Amino acid sequence: MNAPHKVIVGVASEFRVVGYNPEMADMDRPRGEIVREVFFMLAEDDRGARWTWGGGLDAAAVEVAYQLFAPPVFLWSPWQPAYGSVAYQEDGGEEEMLAWEADRREAEAWGFDMRFYGAY
């Protein structure tokens, strides 16, 4: 019988579009995107596989919600594996990243501003 995987859980964040306000549109956000830091729970096993749960604009509130309401980690949403991990290599992440970079370089060569679009 295999030993269970060790899972580390913590609060993580990333910048996401949380709404739109056309009156705030400018050259950087032509549709008036409102970008904020969003916090969520992130679990990672010893192979580098990751899962996420929850989300909100307050890190402390996300952590309290996790402590009170979170289901078991195996029911969380799968997320991108840790860069360079065993799970990343098995998932084909390196080939996917190289293809993404090539697409991005081509779009930039055509003059597209890729700062806020097509994040990996």
C-alpha cells in the first residue's frame, strides 16, 4: 500500500479581473477592467500537483472560510502544477510553456500589447 501524499496548504494570491467599469477605460485597460489581488487556498503535494479552493479579496477571510467550511483537498479544483516539479514534467507543462511563449512572441511581433492578456 502506498503512503499518502503529504499536502501543504496555504493562502496564495494572483491578480484577476474582478469587474468592469467602462468609464475607467484607458490604454492599458480598454474595456475598463478592474484588476485586484484575489486570495485563495492552495494545496500542493510532494510531487508538485496543486489544487485550489475558495477565493476573495481578504486573505484573512479566505483562511477563516477554509478552517470552517473547506471540503477535503481531493475535492478541490485542480490547478497548474509547480514549475519544474514531477507533476509539471508528467503533465507536459514544459512543452505547453514553450508553445505559449512562441504564441506570445508572435502576437507581440504583430504589435499586440500582451501585458494583461493570455497569462499562462
